[in-house]
Amino acid sequence: MNERYINRGNKATGTCRRHGFFVDFVRFLFISIIKETRPFMQARTLFLASVAALVFFPACSTLTLEQVNFGWPVESVVTVNSMNRAEEGRYALSFPAGPLAFAEFKDSTILLGASLRVIRNTEGYYFVTGPRFKNVYVFSPDAGVLTLSAVIEVSQTAGLNAPALNQRPPYIELIDGNAPARYLTNAALHEGRPQ
């Protein structure tokens, strides 16, 4: 197994060498174009530079890792601090609670000292709810922001009593006391376990 890893490492190093060779080759071709006074030779050298770019640029493409699982194995219980921020240390998540409190309760300070339930599903969406909430808020992450993706209504009358969120791929399971479990996607609520 270590041998395979080492071989892959050498292949990656080979790509970097190829990139360095490509840069030197293109630099040589463009210097040749500038120095060349005959128009026919300039065109031929420019054509060679174009072919070289087509051959070598795919080898220098960005690295993409597919089939990534962003899910947290368990929910985090986050207490809103005196600065009205929900800060979770284990996964280094911190966000202002005021806008969420205002969206749910029309009072931006009502969550001070309250506990929120936060979990991240396998696709990378954050699910946030808490006691007295009638909704689960789904956020998608971006550079330094959480953007509201969906508001999933879980109760029309009374809010949740003691909610808990569990990872049940591809769903997030919402449990509230003795009530039947409900299953969430990043856009919908399912009563009972979907098949």
C-alpha cells in the first residue's frame, strides 16, 4: 500500500516537472517570435506555441476531489453567548444568532443563553433549530457566509420541545421527545422514514 502511495506521489511530481518544462518552452517560443523578422517563421512559431498550450494545459488543471462526505457524525449543541453568537469549537463554526432569532421569533436577542442544535449533512448543508422553534433552517456555506437555502416548517402551532438532529444519510433525522421521527433533506420534510 505504501508503494502505491509513493508511486502516485511521483506521478504528481512528474506533472509539476511537465508544467515547469511547459513554461520554459513557451518562454523560448515567444522570445523566438519577437526575434524573428520573417513573417512566415513568426506564424510557424506561433502555431507551435498554440499546439504546445493545447497539449500541456490539461496536464496543469486543478485538482478535484469527488464523492466528498461533509457530514458531521453527531449534532452539536451550541449555546448563544452574551455577544449573540453561536460558536461551536469542535468543527470551528461560528455565526451570529441575531438574524436567525429575528427570522424565527421577530426578536433578535431572544436566543441569548439558549441552546441551538446544529448538524451538517453529507452534501455540506447546515441544519439549525432549537427549543420553541417551529422551523428548521437550512444554510449552504460559502466564503465566510452561511446563505439561507430553505426554511422547513416542522410545527404549525407549538414549537419544538427538546429537538435532536441525527445523521441518517441521505437524511437528517429530527427527533422531538416522544413524537415520531421526521426526516429532512436540504429542501423538504418527510414524515416517517422514507423508503
